Amino acid sequence: MKYIDYLSFIFILGLASGVVGCADVSVEKTRTFNPDVQPLLKQLHMQYGSMALRKQNEGNPDSVHHFNAKALQAAEGLVVKADQPADDESRDAYRRLTAGLTEAAMPVDPAVKARAQVMFDCWLDERAQGVDKDDIKACKQEFERALLSIESASSGVAFQ
């Protein structure tokens, strides 16, 4: 009977390794895929894919899935919206972000627009986890920096 228990253990261990391996491959496949989509979606694909990899390296499977799904959505040419805020501070930031991203005539690099959206989502994700205050602060600062570039462009003010 012990021999069968040992074999069952090996089988289950193999399945678990396969699942973890598939998660790694999924993020890597997402990141290396080169979609033929408009520039903003291409940037969202790349930057959400990078965020998924970062979360994978941190050992956060829920966040990996979330950011990888957004990267795949962008790669498919679908609209990818920023995550919905849950409090007044993030709702105000969300309004500023969506206003900046929807300005039609703005001459802002798609990479900067994508950076603002991805870092907004990073900020919300880190806040929800509530584990590392430095990560929360870093995501918010990167979001604010990108958003300032967008807002400066829409007002005609040069940002340096």
C-alpha cells in the first residue's frame, strides 16, 4: 500500500509542476507574442505582459493572471480599460486618467499613455494587497509621472 501512496504522491507532484510550468510558459508566450494592433494596444500588451512577469517573480498568481489577461486582451485588439477604483483618492485619479487617455488630439506617445494605465492598475493592485508600502508608493509615483506627461501635453505645457 505504501508503494501506491508514493506513486500517487509522485503523480500529484508532477501535475503540480506541470501547472506551474504552464503558468510560466503562458506569461512568456504572452510577452513574446508580437500582435498586429494599433500602437496603444501594442504598448498595453507589452507593459501588462511585463507587469505579469514582475508579479510572477514576486510569486503572486492572482496578479499574474490579472495582468496577463489584460496583455492578451490588448494583443487581440480589444479595448483594455483601467481597473475600477474603490475609494475617493483612486476615483479622482481614475477620472484624470480616463480624461487624459480619451483626449483625441493629444500628441502623447502611446508608451506614455500605456504606462499611465498600467501603473494605475499596479497601484490599485498593490494597495489591495497592502503588503509592501514601497511598492504601493512606487506604482503611484510612476502613474503620476506618466499622467503628468499626458496632462501637460493636453494643456500645451512642456514636461521635462
